[in-house]
Amino acid sequence: MEGVAQKHSVQDDDRKRPSFLDTVKTVLAGAAGIRRKSDHERAPLNPVHLVAAALIFAVLFIFTLLTIVKIVLG
């Protein structure tokens, strides 16, 4: 029983825990269209981080476009 617990904890340590910064990099690379399929398949992403990063990116993108339009037309 003890060997199984130790083996399981070693496997957990080997896997990289997803960070918010990794998720932001993934969202930005996906938006730019430069993300490889192999990177996508092995990326450990937290769904909550992914949704939050995508919403933040979308809001910033829209704000940037509106600002550019106001500068050009203003």
C-alpha cells in the first residue's frame, strides 16, 4: 500500500500544474494562429483559466479596436 502511494505522488510531481501565464500564452498563440497541434494536445490547461484569459483577451481586443477607430476618425 505504501509503494502505491509513493508511486502516485511521483507521477503527480512529474506533471506540470497549469498556471495562468501558460494559459495566457496559449490564448495569445491561438489568436495569432501560431499554435501547433502537438502543443495543443499536450498542454495541461485549467478550463477556468482558459475562459478567464479568453474573456480578458476579447475585451482588450475590442477596446483596442475601438481606440484605433476613435483615433483615426477623431
